[in-house]
Amino acid sequence: MGLNTSTMTEEQKRRFNRYLVFYGDEECLFGVKGISSEAPQEIIDEFVTWYRETTRYPNGRLRPMTSKMYSNVVISVNR
């Protein structure tokens, strides 16, 4: 299953929608995979901030921005 977008506000969904990357049929998963690297830096930063807020450590602390998991949600797409 992809990223849980239920915590996004309607405004975030509108801003991110154009740049979201979804899993393909061959990947055996469904839903949002991440955000396109072609998105403006402002949108990427906002998406990573949203993702960081939703993937905290179990004790509630934010993970460091250097965490590999954040760079994995910015996906290079060949269009």
C-alpha cells in the first residue's frame, strides 16, 4: 500500500496532485509512491514536511531531515 494521504488537507491535495507519483501495475502495490522530482522545490519541500510530520518516531519525535526515507519519496520520473 502507498502513502496514507488521508492526513493531507484539501489544499495540500490540490497542490500536490499534479506531481504525485503512483505505483504502477507491475509493482504489485497501489496508491501514492511519492512526489516527482520535476515538481517545484517549494512543492517538494512542502510534501517532505507533510511526510515527516506523518512518519514520526513512536515516541512522537520528528525524524532527522537527513533520513534516507525522505529522499526516497522524491522520485525521478521519465515522461
